Amino acid sequence: MSIHKKEIKRVTTHVLQEMKRNGEKIAMITAYDFTTAKIVDAAGIDVILVGDSASNVMAGHETTLPITLDQMIYHAQSVIRGVDRALVVVDLPFGSYQGNSKEALNSAIRIMKESGAHAVKLEGGREVKESIERILTAGIPVMGHLGLTPQSIYKFGTYTVRAKEEDEALRLVEDAQILEKSGCFAIVMEKIPAALAKKVSETIHIPTIGIGAGGGTDGQVLVYHDMVGLTKEFSPRFLRRYLNLFDDIKGAVENYIGDVKSRDFPNESESY
């Protein structure tokens, strides 16, 4: 029996596991505020990621690095208030978990306690194993993230596709197995060859969520602002734009300005 959105009162990590077993794809999207969360949740999205991509699309930073733990908690609190059904996962921001498993645990606890979110996500493979295991001791579900890990952008020096070379591909497969063994409930794989992503998805028992990783993963994730066309400058191959809201909203604002200037707005029926 496949799981339909009407049957699920709340998506949990267990539900995602069932979806993978039943071959039902998982749909995940980002949200950073109450209004957006309410809309995507009402649409029946399975997972909402409160992404550190808020650093780019909400705050206008060039990378995800500047966003703080306090800011991530603020976004997560806003999202949680708008959600009835979706599983809400929050990114641990840069500097809140790397190289220090005690700090990783404290960061994860703060997110869960102060926002009411359901899980956290962190980037990396074997190097964050200790942090993952420590977070799990507090009963906090962890989602992994392999491939292009944007918090390491200065190490990579480019946003190009990862794991094209054999040694990096092999390491990614091993890292996915390490993350599964460590107890992650799912793994995001970003910008890696489709064949590799499919291989990993078939090798491990936990769900994989792809972004620029082909159709062989157990689910997909996109950044909301890119998907609805609120952003214009970001056009990677993997992005499908379902709307062009930048132009639509700009046009609406231009019409409003025109109506105010021409004294057309407000008219008699719009006045008390």
C-alpha cells in the first residue's frame, strides 16, 4: 500500500523510511518563514528544510557561511508555526558543529528546544561522524548531506559537480555508509553524477534526497525561492522553475505605483 498525503497526519522519519520501502518518492522544499511554510505544508510537501540557504535568499549573502545559530532558530520558529503535517528539518549553520561534537550537540539541542523543529541536518561524511553520534544520544534525528557541501565552498573553490573522479566517488559511497551506520535517518546528495547517486540510493537503506543528483534518489529537494522564480540570477541545470514570480510581483508593484500616482487608488469603494 502506498502512502498518500491524505492518510498521513504527520510525516515522521519512520514515514520517510516506509516511503523508501514502498518506492514512493519524497518531496522536500525549503521554507524560512511562517507564510511560506503554511503554503507548502497545505500543498502536501513531505519535508520542509529550514536551510542555511536563508543566508543567500533571505539575507543576501554570497555564501551560506555568515548565518548564525540564533538566526537559524528564528527562521525555524517561524516555519514551525505554519506547519501541521510536514517533517521540519533545520540546518546546523557553519561553525556550530564542525570539529567539536560537544558544540554540535549543544547547537542541535538549542534548535530543537527553542524552535520545536523535528530534526537537524549537517554537512560532511566521516569527519562529522562523532558529532552525529553525539547529537543522536540526545534523541535528535539527524539528516546527512554529501557531495557539494556549500559550507565548504572555500575549500572546493567552486560550485561545480562533485565526485566525478573515481576516488572521490568511492569516498562518497563510503561516507554514505558511514552516515547510515552512525544513525542518520536520511541523506541529501547535492550536485553529483546521477549514476553515482542512484548507486548510493540502492546501497543504503535510508532515504536519499537529491538536488542536482538525477532521478535515482528516493526524493528531491529544491530551494523555494528558485523553484517559484523569485530569484533570477541562479539558473543551474537541475533547477526547474514552476513560476516566474520575480516578474509577476514586479509587474504588480509597478501597477500599484501607477495607480497611486494617477490617484486611481484608492477609489470610492476602497475608502470608508
